[in-house]
Amino acid sequence: PDRVVDAIEHGLRTTGYNEFSLLSLSCSDYLSLPSVGIQIKNRLKEEYNENVSLSLPSQRVDRFDDDIANIISNSGKRSGLTFAPEAGTQRMRDVINKGLTNEELLRGVKTAWDKGWRQIKLYFMIGLPGETDEDVMGIYETIKWLQEECRSGRWHLAVNVTISNFSPKPHTPFQWHSVSTSEFLRKQKMLRAAFKGLRQVKANFTPARISAMEDFISRGDRRIAHVIKRAWELGATNDGWWMSEDANYALWSQAIEEVGMEWKYRQVDDGEWDVMENLGDERYRGQGAGGRGRVDRGTMADARLDAPLPWDHIDTGISKWWLKSE
């Protein structure tokens, strides 16, 4: 931690700024975090009159405790808190191996409330494999529950919530999962209606068309190169920052059409990509795997799992058979 503290001190003294952030995929897993906060405060106490502000990115709510809360709340300007439960029900968090229980979620948020935070930001996803409408509404129920638990008189917790659309990625067990723009829109409509019944909840939804573009590129083969090149020629430069959603989508649609492709360019025999569609089949559930069933072998074995994928030649250290089994 000494090197981290030295770097922060040098940066603050050199630039004149009084704010710094510690960036990591999981700041809460950095065991020296409380030590860094305390040392920085002690070193710059006189020069900055304790007006040094520390901010942290989205962090694991199950690791948010009094120590972390103290080093943030004792800084010059209290920063916001962002947590990512990802899914609204325990079942869905188990599906994506989030490893977060309702009790851990409440404990972390309650710690923030008790330490003086009256507003937090939460991230959730919709469109996860095997998701039901009950799971989607679990997002609403979770926020409502947290507000009920974090209340003082007439005041309760304010929540800014961002709802993202799940985008399957290569080299994961969900690389065979199909997503639906129409389903994203339907589920967003459900949540918008539900949130109207909650006070002090501001909801932001990722546009479904942007998610479609993300999925199109992230699971593309070499043909995508021609689309990207043509989109660039048409003006797609930093378009995520400087162009409206309508203009952006129209530009990429034009590029896709001009290279002779369509949005759903890689279809299998059934016309769909989703190998998770048989989750509710009795034969599926009767194949073992702890009652969860399986599609990698047995009665419900799905030949689509053996179809070649554009990224199969890339070795990430995780075998395809393991992904199939998962």
C-alpha cells in the first residue's frame, strides 16, 4: 500500500487537486483499502485541512462494511455509492454465479444507510438465461424492500437504478444464449409501470437497439470486419458519444445492409440461437445434474452446442466441453 499512497500524494501535490479515486475490478477485495485511506488522510491533514475526497467505483455490496464506509464518509466530500446486485431474485443470481444473498445485499445497503448515505445507485440486468417475469419483477421488489428496511420516520432510501440488457459474450457458458429485442422492450415496460409506485426511485434503461448492436458485434465472425469498416466510412467515429441513438442505429443498419448482411445473420436450423429453450421440459429436468437437467448430453442433447463458433480457435484456457457442461 505504501506505493499506492506515495503515488496519490505525489499526484495531489503536483496537480493541486483534492480528489482521487481508486480503480479496480473489485476495490472491496483490496485488503489494504482502509490503510490507504487512513494514511492519505494523515499525510495531507494539515495541507488540505482534511478536505481530501476519495471515491470508489462500483463495488461488491457483500464486502461493504464499516471500515470502507468510514474512509469514504470521512473524506472531504462524500462520494456516491454504487452496488451491482445484477439480478432481482436469488435464483437468478445463482444462475449467473453472482454469489450474493439477500441477507448480504441488505447488510451492505443498511451499512451505507446507517453511515449517513441517503442515496445509492444500483445496477441490474434483464434478459438473463432462464429468466421469468417473476425474476424481472424481483428488481422492483428488491428496491421496494431495501427502501422499507432503510427508513427513518418519513424518510427512506433514494435509489438511482440502471437496468441493462444482458448481452451474452464469447468464451462463457451463455455464448449459445439468444436474446430478444422485443422481450427487452416488454420487460422494460413492466418495470417502468412498477417503478411508478415507488417514491424517490429514478430508473435508467439501456436502449434495446444499442444492446442489439453490442451483441451483433461481440458474437460476430470475420464478416463483421466489413460492417465496421463501412460504418466508419459512413461516419461512425465515436458515434456512441456524439450521435443520437436513432442516427447511430440507422448508420449501422445501412452498413450491415450494404455489405449484404442482416441483423440476425447467423441462424441455425430452427431459426433461433437459444439452446436454453428446453429448460422447462420434463425430460430435461429428469436427466440429473441435481434436478437442473442438462443439454450437453443425454436425451435432450443439443447438436447446436457442437456447431463451430467463430472464436473456437482462440485458447482462453477454458475448454469448450466445460462451457457445454456448465
